[in-house]
Amino acid sequence: QVQLVESGGGLVQAGGSLRLSCAASGRTFSNYALGWFRQAPGKERDFVAAVSGSGDNRLYADSVKGRFTISRDNAKNTVSLQMNDLKPEDTAVYYCAADRRVFGRLVTVTAGQYDYWGQGTSVTVSS
């Protein structure tokens, strides 16, 4: 079992930056694919970014490409999401997730494929 806890959310003006972190406990996730998703009020949970277990394959939603960067530190059991040039449409609750069923360079963009989820951290971008 893996427990995930996100931090780093908050209120920021458009054009600003935030760094979200997700710490895992209970079991090492060094082989798991890791992802970030977000859910705005009244909307479905959407894929944001993912990194493979090998750490060398990253995928991003088109809406965040060039602005967000996902990274992982297996020694610290953490995954981070650096968010730059934030826009009001980035406002959402952000969730980190771990997929224990894919390995190597594989990554998953479908929320239903992920096995473990954090409780979420809220990001609000004001215009």
C-alpha cells in the first residue's frame, strides 16, 4: 500500500509559479509510473503530466506543455510538478497518483489506470 500526500498549492496571480510536491509513504514507488491530474469545479478529473518508472519518459497535456515540468526523486520518494506562467484556467484541485502496473518507460494518462491517489491540493490562479 502506498500513501500519497500533496503539498504546495495556494493562491497565485496569473503569470506566477507554484511547485507542487507529493510525498509517498508506506512503500517505495521507485518502479511505479507517477502522474498529476487536476479537477476543476464541476468538471472531470483531467490528466496533467506523468513520468515513467524509469524516469526518462514524460508526458504532458497539451494545455500545460512548455509551462509545467514533472520530476521524481526516488531517493526521497517524491514527485513534483513545477508550474510556471500560470493561467486562470489552471485553477483546480491537483492530485498526484501512482500506477503500480506499468514499468520501465511506460506511462499512463488515464485516471482509471492509477492505483493510488493523494487527497489533493488546491491551486487558484487569479487574473
